[in-house]
Amino acid sequence: MRILGLDPGTATTGYGIIDVIDGEMQVVTYGVIATPAGLPTPARLLAIHEALQALLTTYQPDAAGVEELFFGRNITTAISVGQARGVLLLALAQAGLPVAEFSPPKIKEAITGYGKADKQQMQMMVRNLLNLAETPRPDDAADGLAVAITCYQYHRYSSLMAE
């Protein structure tokens, strides 16, 4: 099973793709979709859509996970991240992929066992769970991998409960 994890953002969208073979997770690739700061919002959203379509074509995942929107203090940032999420969800729907959405606390809980884990704890566990020599950089890419791992954990749990 190949799983794509996405950490949405207008400036930087993190992604991580893992394969699960006989219950073992292996990294396929990870990185970011970055858009230039001066680009108008519609052009940024188009760039995100096109880059995700290219990833989907190249890696052909079987499922995807997307981080849900977290409302902080900056409503402008929340709106822009919401727009990026919409573009990502559209591209995934166009590809016919099953999509699971996870809140930041759910992701933290799935990765570390603690829904309020800090970024360092998250990165250490992503590194350990995927047997990586180094922590994935940038942070958004590590977050994309965390979403992919979470998607697998929830899929696995659902499968076990169905038996």
C-alpha cells in the first residue's frame, strides 16, 4: 500500500509518501511544494494543484491523508491554508483517491502517543518509525510524513476492527 501525506500551506505544502509492505513502513519520497511569496493567490493555488497532480502521476498512491485546518490567532493565515487544503482535496478527488483527514492533535497522538507533543518529539518519532538516519527537512516535509504514518495507523486499526 502506498500512502501520501499532506501538510497544507499556501507558501509551503509538505508531502511524504510511504510504502507499507508486510506491515513495515518505508519512505518513498518526501519534500515540499513551495510557491513564491510575490505570486498572486490564484497562481499559487494553481501551482500547488499542478505540483500535486505531478506527484500523483509519478508515485500513484493508493490513499492519502491531509492535515485538517488548525485555527490559531491569525485568521488570514487560516483562510489561506484553507484555500490550499481545498486545492489539495480537489486534486485528490480528481485522482479518485480515498482521503482521510486528521487534526493536528490526532496526528501527534498517532505518532507520539501524546496529542500535545512538541515539534521535536514529532520529528524524532517520524525518524524512528521510518528508520531514517536523519530527521526529514524541512519541517513541512516531516509533517507530511507524519500525516502519511497517521493515515496508515488509522487504516490498520480500522482493518483490525473489521475482522
